[in-house]
Amino acid sequence: MNLKNIVTLAAVGLLLIGCKDAKKTDQVELAVNETNEPRGVENMAYQWSAMAIEATALDTDRFKPRPTITSRYLGLIFTSVFDAWSRYDENAIPVYLENVDRRPSEEQTLKNKEIAISYAAYRAMNEYYYTDSLLFKQKMVDLGLDPMNTSLDTSTPEGIGNLAAKAVIEARKNDGSNMYGEEEGSNGKPYFDYTGYQPVNSPDEMNEISKWQPKYFSDGKGGKFAPSCLTPFWNNVKPLALQSGDQFRPGPPPAIGSKQLEEEVKEVIELQANLTPEEIALVEFMRDGPQSVQQAGHWLKFAQEVSKRDNHTLDEDVKMFFLNQVVAMDTFIASWDSKMYYDFARPYALVHDYYQDQVIKAWAGPGKGMVDMDGSEWRPYSPDTFLCPPFPSYTSGHSTISGGCAEALKLWTGSDEFGSSVELKPGWLTEPDVDMGTVVIEFPTFTETAELAGQSRVLGGYHIQADNQAGLQLGRDCARYIYHNFYLKHVGEKTAVASK
């Protein structure tokens, strides 16, 4: 697919993202009757998805990007919402909520659903994004709900919502994420690496070129530091829907010395040397910047576009967001299984090894453009403060999560059509003083959106093509399994295919 064919230049400098003819409103009142049921951005499930997006962005600003961790938060928040809602649906089966009967048909009202999912979302967000508890409390007040209501009465929507979140929170303790520092040797430190992972290579010494090497970043104050591997234990986290993180583990990446690897390293160099403004904008859009919501949040935003486009009801968004974020959470686990199993090198090190003492054309850094340089000086298209992701490359997380979430949306909607677009100023995250005009990137289908997300990582110099292609396939395999064997079961429809 030729990126230039789906990108058109525009004259506006503001970033806009949205499906065509999307409806916008700030309404936050609870619905009062069924005939005027809120749809799209007005429905209560959408409103809580917007709150989840805001909380994820705030988490990034406080704790720096931690996409594995926030994908789990989002997955468990929307599982809590789904479980609460299930007790007011005719067929749905909760994931973790037990010993709570389905409410009788006369109680399966929109108002009860809104109350139940609001309490579930509120309690789950307080647990996972606890630093923003005041923000969530104000949301409840704005809705006319009492944030101090801690009832566990199974005959009320408030009680069911509180119980749904409580059941998810309790069930997911000791799930391998080490959120509470409960794993042996952690001494209560959240997300401590209890596996003892040590990279084969140090930032200053290359011992094995096929293995991941930490790299120095600028600290923005004249110094430098080398980030340690992000959550190297995430392959041990228990999935929500998959049987295990290695269920669809791909075969190995191309071997050192192979023709395939030689060609794919060369491709990374050539793509960077010929980056267009459109491609730069795509790299930055998919990379995200300040207030980033990471890949799980990015695909939640894409799902929100579907809700606006199709004017969804609460029921539709509860189910769609549930599938979307279960897939995101589990594909992160699957990607980390592959990353930590193969511990494969990134292009940053591979280019240096393959092209040392050779003159190549490459990007010299912010504002410096493309110049001739020794291959050992090559760098990804990124700011000095975040040169490349601090963990092994194979498979690409962007590709895996995008392949999975795109496939899930295609299965859920029954169509590959998307129809979203984004207007951008190329370079605004990396070299904002360089004027490259503005561009509009089109996302005509879910599949093409995933492929663009994956290709952006090759264009940026963070991955070789094998990382991307294996990731896309891994994500799709996971999504199909989750949809047929987990999602359909829990919404009360037929289950389907086997594990492979």
C-alpha cells in the first residue's frame, strides 16, 4: 500500500480526528426514558470511555509511557463495566462477577444500566488510576450519583456496580502484573521486576548483536541515561481471554547473517532517508506524544469514532469497548511473550553493526535534516529524550495491538469500513521548528489502519519489517480466538473455533 495515495495535503494547522459527520455533545445527564435513549457521545458507556482516555493520558504525564500497565487498567475497567451491565441484559454472562442473579426484565432499564456501569467504572478507575480519584468523583457528582455510596446490595444497580468492580479487582490480584508489589522479592514495590531480567548487552558494550541492547537517552538537562527494560515480566501476566501468552507465539525473527535480515535492515535505512512529510506525520501520530494514551488507548479512541459514526447505544458501546480492550490487554501480553522469549535486537543496534564504516544517508537529528554519515551514527526518527522503546523488538507492540484491535472491530461491526481521518503538522513532536506544512491521513478501513500503524514503526526506525508482519498476524490470531471463544460466550451467543 502506497501511503502517498491515501494522504492529501491540507491547509489547516490544528490536529483533528474523527469519523465523517461525527456528532458532538457535552450532555452528561442520566437518561430519563427509553424513547430518548442517548446515542453516540451522549450514551453513558461512551462518557466513561472518555473518562478512561483522560485518565490514561494523565497517567502517562505522571509516570511516563507504560503501555503494558495502562492496557491492563483499561482491560479491567471495561470488564468491570461489562460485568455490571450483564446483570441487566437478557443473555450476557459476567467474567468475574459471581453469585449475583440477573435482574428481572422489568428492572432491565436504561437508567439501571447507566447507574450500574457508572459505579463499576468509578470503582475500577479509583483502583487503577487512583491518583485521579477526585476527577472521577466529580464525574459521579455531575451525573447526580453519590460517590460515597458503597452499597453491595445485589438488588440495586449501585450495589451491582460496586460488586462488579470489586470482583474484578479481587480476581486480578496476583495475576503476574505485580501491581501491588506482591511477587516474591518485590518488597511491596509495585511493578518490580521479579524475574531478574538482565540484558545480554549493556549500553556501552555489545556482546551479542542478535539481542536487545539498552540505549542512552538525553535527560533534557545535558545529561544522559539508559532506561531499563519496561515490565520484562509482562509475559507472565494472566490473560483475560487467551489460554496463555504464548498461545499464538510466532516463529523466530530472521537470523543474523540471513539474506532476509540484511534486506530488512537496508529497508529501514532507505525508508528513513526518503521520509516524506506525510510519512513523518504518520510516524508521530502512531508514536504519540504528550498526553499519550498508548496503543490500547489509541484503539479505544478509534472505537469511539465507530460509536460516533454509527450512533451507538449504551448496550452497543458496552459490548464493543469490552471486546476492544480485552483484545488490547491480551495482545500486549502475547507481544511481550514474544519479545522476552526472543529478546531480539532493534534496528538502532542492527544498523550500527551492519553499516559501521559505511557512508549512508540518514536523519541527523532535530532540525538537521538528511546528511551523509557513518552507519554507526544512525538513529531513529525520534527526539533525543525518547530515541527508541526500551524493550526488545520482536514482535512490534504497535503492530500486534493494532492487528488485534482492527480485527476485533472488523468482526464486531461486520465490516472492514472505518472512514476516519486525522489532520497533522509533520514534525510537531520531533522537530517543531521545521515547517513541513500540514497533511491529512485517511484511514479507510480497520485493516489499513492497522497496517499503517505497523508500517509507521518501520518508517520511524524502531522495527524491521519482520517485527511488523509477525506482530500484525499475532494480533489477528489473538483477536479471532478472543472473539469466537470468549466474547461470544460472554454476550450469550454461540462459541466457535479452537485454539489454533
